[in-house]
Amino acid sequence: MKYKIAEIETKIKNSLISLGFEIDSVTINPSNRPDLGDYQFNGIMPLAKKNNQNPIEIATKLVELIKEYPEIKDASVAGPGFINLRFNDSFLIDFLNDSLEDITINYNLGINKTIFLDYGGPNVAKILHVGHLRSANIGEALKRLCNSVGCKTISDVHLGDWGRPMGMVILEIKNRYPDLAYFKEDYNGEPVDFNITNADLLELYPIATTKAKEDENIMEMARKINLDLQNKHPGYYALWKHIVEVSSTEVKSIYKDLNTSFDLWEGESDNCEYMDDTLKFLKDKNIIIESEGAQVINVSEPTDTLEIPPLILVKKNGAVSYEATDIAAIWERTNKYDIDEMWYMTDKRQELHFKQVFRAATKSELVKPELKFVFNGFGTMNGPDGKPFKTRDGGVMPLKDLLDMVTEECEKRLMDSISENRQEIAKTVAVAAIKYADLLPFRTTDYNFDIDKFTDLNGKTGTYLLYSTIRMRSLLKKAQENNLLFNKMEVLKQESIRKIIIAMLDLKRIIKRSFENCSLNEICEYLYKITNLYNNFYAEHRVLTEENKEIQASWLALTKAIYDNNSYLLNILGINIPEKM
């Protein structure tokens, strides 16, 4: 099924060609002057300049042809050559009915790519805190957006399960439990009765890192253990696997609550399996140089306006770097999968790190030249005061505590009329409040998390969207119970409905821009706009008691179209719709 705006754009293009102009494509957009038209075409001025002709004369000729299109009620010229278009009601009715027949008409852009998405990035044995929220939310929503426009995706959580912090943790365990079989020279891989919990790890991790930072001798021992771990020391490696399993179980549980999932649960350790092959490849390319005992790659370029330091592959103590594991990850992924693009979602402060990694991979020809790297950096979530989000005692807030806090607030404020499954529904609403607030600002923007504001039932919030969408579903259910038919729209008599359908026409452009910008803010804004427009209509009309059955069926068809679109868009954002609220 063809998208109707694209059909009009093709007609305008053909009309311009018939007037003697060469033009590759035409784009029409929603009018910024709704009093003059529904959509507008702003391509006449550059066309006139290119052909050294009067733009008003070209626009006037084109308008005469456009007026003959069956989709157009009226066309006019404004200003120096802008063309305003007013659609026929039949065109809007046909579009809405097409949407009811095939909801993907607004979503699938036919983009045939395989995109590998790296997001999440939790550290093993360390608490999953609010700083991990945006990576999970943005990454998951972008993955779903990619799928909706036609892309195939592969997602990886990329656990931080390797490196010096693990050496610190293992050292602390060794100091506390020196008699564990893991630390015996004759350890042979047999299971060890060591019941460490995630709570134990969360208590142990900060103590271990503080000790190492305050005592260079302890830090050196941790480095030595880390190097032994990388060389798969039997005891250290077995203990490390146990730590990863315990920590990952808790992390998976929290991600599940946030509707976040991954195709792969790999970590830096998995990538290190390919380290030898990666380093050999890079050495064979003769781009590795020695610098103060370390092995580095120069990734600076003559056009750089800021200094880009060399990428360190192997540290002077022989341990591989964080950058090296990221390059090994690229090696592994591009050898396992046929990938067109690789997207990374992390704090924007890591931009330099990924610039170094991407340049090293490209410069060494480790990846095919056409592979596109995309760094999707994001801003931070702060507390209501604009400062880093903290607990009452000043610590970093665990992500689970944030979810529990918002769930409690939603249950207190919004669940008065609900007796069954209160906690489950409250958590679903809380996730919607958190995700919508997190995705509403443009990706790189910092924002302040205000629990009162973001759980407000009347504001630009996830709770408002859920409540409105559930009300649409309830209306449709009551219509079915009363045997009311609403297979399609037949008449369009209200200006409020025209505004809704015109807004629906714009969704495909918004989906495309969101994909190109790797950000969800425009989808969030659109959801609020279309829901608000529908609620304005709903407040003015009593749908279920309307006596004119043709009008009633059209109103219900509109409701179904908006409900379907809201459901689809909320799903892209990773937001579930509860049964009631």
C-alpha cells in the first residue's frame, strides 16, 4: 500500500517535469500556517534560482496543475513562491481507512539494513544505578524503532566483566576468604561451596576499589590478579565466572522490569577471546607503535581541531586496554554477522574513546570501508535540583530503588479505584512515567527527574498517555459490547477530526527523522500532540450516544486508528499498556 503523501509528491514532481524542469524529488510538509493550507511545498525558490526564472510564475503554473489532482481541494501561492495545499475530505478519509487496514503504512520505511546496537553496559559486581537508565531506555527504543522502519537488528548488553576492577574484587575476596579452593595452587576446576550473593558483591565492590585507590601495593596486586585472570588462571577464572553469574541474574531482573532485552549477553571477556587474532591483524598492518612501554595506534588526523591522543592497545604491564577490548568486539561482531551499521549508546562524555576506537578499526581496515559507525551519546539524568541524582544519604541511587520509588508514587496517586493487581499495574505505569520522561528530551540533553511532574495525570507524561490510550480502548470495548460497527470512516464533518488526520499524515516524516537523528524526542512529542487532539475531540462529542450511525461509526473508526497508532508508538518506546488504570 502506497503512502498517500508520497503519491502527491510524485505527482508534483511529474507536473514540474511536464513544465520543463529537471527535478529529482519533491517534499511537501505540514503547513506552518494552517489557516492557509494543510501542507505546503517550498521547493519553487531554489528551482527558480537554478533555472534563472521568476518563482511566482513557476508557482502559478504549477498550482493550476495541482488543482486538478483529485486529492486537492485547493492550492494557492503565497509570498515569494510558497505553495499551500488543502486536502479533500475524501483524501483524508481514504488515508485513515488505509491506516486501519495496515498500521505499518506510517512506519515501515523499507530500510534494508542490519544494525548492531551496543547498549546497557552494566558492570559486573557493581550496582545498577540511575546512570545506567538512559542507555537502557534509549538503546531499547532505538532498536524497536529500527525494527519498525524495516531494519534487522542485533543487540548486545556488553557487560563490563573484565579489567582491573575485577582484579580488585577478586583480591578482596581472597583477603577475606584465603582458604577458598579458588586460591589453592592445585585447584583443578572442581565446584566450590562459596555462596556469595549480589548483596555481598554490592557491599564488597566499593570497599575493594577504595582500598586499591588508597594503597599502591594493593593496586599493584589487583593489577597482577587482573593479568592472571586475562591469562585464565584456573582459580581466578572459576571465581570470576561465579561472580558474573550472580551479578548478571540481578541485572537481567531489573532490565526485565524496564522492558529492556538483548539478543546477546556478552561482555568484554567474550571479546577478549578474539584478542590474539585482533592484535595479530593490527600488528600485520604495521600501525602499532611502542610508546613508553605501551603498544599504541596513532589515530589523529590532519583535520582535527582538537588533539586526539593515541589509542592504547596494550599497557606497559602487558594488560590489554578497555579500548583494545572494544576493537576486539568489533572484530568478533563483523566476523560473525553481516553488519551495515554499528550503533553505540553511552554517556556523551565517552565520545573521545569511541572516536579513537572507530578510527583505529577503520584505519587498520579491520572493517569493510562501507561499515558505518554511529556514536549516540546522551546527556545525564539529574535530580529535581539539577544536581546528580542521589539517595537521601548522598549515595548514587540504585536503579531498582528509583523504580520502586516511582511505583509507590503511582500507586498512591493513581490507583484509588483499582483493587486487583495494584502493584503490577503501578509498576507498569511507573515504567511508562520513567521511560517517557527519559526519552522526551533530545538525546544529548541533560534533564531533571521530578517525580511529581512525571507522574502527573494531566501533564506531558507517560501516565497521561497511558490513561488516554486505555480510555480509547475502553470506548472501543463498550462499542463492541453494544454491537456498534466501526470498520471504516465514512464521513468527516468536524474540523477537530481534520486536524487529527492531518497530524496522522505527518507521522511517517517524524518516524524517518527520529531514525535519522537516533533520538525518540519527536515521537514523544508527537504522541502527546495526537493524544491531546483526540482528547479535545472526545471532550466535545458523546461518541456512544450519537444518534447518526454513520457519524458514530466514523468517530469510532477514528478512535480505533488513534488507539492503534498510540499502541504502536508506545511499544517503540518500550512502554506497555496495562489493562486498566
